[in-house]
Amino acid sequence: MAYQKKGKNKNKKRVSKTKRELFKSLLKGILYLLIISGFLYSYFTVKKFILLTDFFQIERITVKGRYKSKEEEIINSSGLKYGENIFSFSIKKISSKVSENQWVQSAKVTRKLPGTVLIEVMERKPMALLHLDDFYLLDREGIAFKKVDWERDNVDLPVVSGVAVAGALRQGKDKKFENKPLPFVKKSLLFLNLLKENNVFQHSDISEIHMDPDFGLHLYCMKNVAQFQFGFSHYKEKLCILKKVMKDLETRKIGYKSIDMCGYPKKVFVKLIKD
């Protein structure tokens, strides 16, 4: 009998201990809930105050890095409004909206408390004109990003033309670009860079770079109204030889219509004006 009583007492103690542990766990859970509820209440109270107070109203929108694009267009495309709360918009969304401007390559938006928004843009730098159904501006990556507005854009750049460019435009209501450079366009722009490096022609003298599917790259210059044929490869080497040939012709005061470098490295064909 004594053994049975001892067993019952032990069981009672275990049950009592378990109840105390459950009670403690319950108190901890309630305490955690109260802390979290207090934190959330404080968070939403402060957030509501910040969003409703006049202290954080947008009073100034500053645009930096702009050269070709218009400040008014940048601000309008952002969707920002003077007087709205500076915390009421998503920086990522505003940056994306600004980047839809054809001149803008990338945009960064920063809040300057209490009431200024700074929009920093990196514009595309036009390097040439692409001749398709119309004329389009080409950036350094070979992307045709904008149809030329002759009244507003004020550009005087070499023209890139030639090889079929099906797929350059995404067919749709607005004919928007895919933002992908075409292979022949990239090759033409690389050639333009080589011309600058070798100082064979002044940039202002270059009229057009034409890529022919059968004969390769043709260069047309306003100076002497001359044509130069370079084929499909070894442009750097051909330009070095061309520089020597042109210098010799100028020294001897011989006029020419065209110079064909396609026979490199064995032959260079020069068509003289008297021919």
C-alpha cells in the first residue's frame, strides 16, 4: 500500500510540473504576441503619421545627367507630383518609368528628406544614324533607340546602311525596338572606332558606311566625294595601308574617285578622277 501511495504522489508531482510548464509557455506566448502587436501598432501608427504629415511633401524634383532629353519630359514620365508624400512611391517603379524615355539608358532615383527627389539619368550617346524605313539614332552599343526628329535632335552623324535589317524592329502598333544590336551594325560601329584611332579621316568627313552582302563594307566620304571598299575583314591593317596610299596620292596631287582595299594584302586598286 505504501508503495502505491508513493507512485501516486510522483504522478501528481509530474502532472503539476507539466501544468506549470504549460502555463509558463502560455504566458511567454501571450507576452510575445503583446510585444509583436505593440511593435506592429507602433509601426503602422508611425507610418500613417509619416504618410499623412505635410512635412514630407515633395517640394522639389531635381534632374541630373540630362543633355538631350528634356527635364519636363523626365519629370512627367516619372509620374511624380509636387505635394505628394515622398514615401508614397516605389523608387524601383519610378526608375523604370524614367528609363522608358528614349534618350535614357538608365535612371537612379533618390529621396532627399524632407521634400526633395533626385533623378539621375545616364543618356544614350548617339554615334551614327541607321537607315531603315527612316533614320534612327544608334548608340555606342549598336542599338537603334530613337527615330530622328530633325527639328529637335540637331544631329550630324555618319549614316549606317546596307544589309537587310529584317527584325531590327519589333512589328507592332508602335514599332518598338528590341534593344538588341544587329551584327552588321556592330561591325560598322567598330569600323568607325578604328577610323578614329587611326586618324585616317576626320569624323565630320565621313558620310556613310554601307554594308554590301557581296562586297562587304563601303565607306563614303564627303571629302573628294570618294568611295572606299574594305571587304569583310582585316580592317585595321587595311586602314594602315590606306593611310600611306592617300598620303602618297596627296603628295603627288593626284585626284581619285575610289580606292578598293579588297585585294589586301597583295593589291590596292585606285580609280583616278581622269579615269
